[in-house]
Amino acid sequence: PPADALLPPPEEALRRATHLVVVAGHAVFTALDHGGGAVEREASWFLEPFQHGQLTTMIEHIHKGVELAAADNRSLVLFSGGQTRAAAGPRSEALSYWEAAEAEGW
């Protein structure tokens, strides 16, 4: 059978979507405790040496992606990024961006 026959049908909101907001991941949010401003602390992220000082921009991209998707009922936000940093553990950039957005209540 075709691949799409093996998947459940998408929810109505997904079928209506006409816009995709892609937020490219560049770091991994590693904090176990997501409260108390963890998202804004560099110690809560696995950052490459050249990325220190850039966290605010990354967080702004996450927030803007969620805002854009929330403003349009026919859009979806997609956080992209794989498990690109072995030292960060088995966590993808995409999942960690989702967790950061969720921790911030976006």
C-alpha cells in the first residue's frame, strides 16, 4: 500500500493548513527543570563555543515562529533540527525548541 495509507488521517486543523512556519534549530535546550527562567540561561543550553552570546536571538526566533503560527489559523509551526550534538544527549534541536516554547508558555 502507499505510505499515506499506513498513516492515520490528519486532524482537521492540519488538513486546512496552507502555511508552514519553519524555525531552524541551532542549539539544544538541556535543562531538566524548565521553570525559573531556565530558557534564558545559557547554562540550560548545549551551545558551541561560537554560539555564546547568541541565545537571545535563538529564543526570539522560537517566539516569533510561534507568534506567526498563532496569528494565522491556517498555519503550522515546525521546529527543525536533528540530534546534531552527541554531547547534548539523545535530544534533537527540534524537540528542545518545542520544550523551550512550552516552558515559556508560548
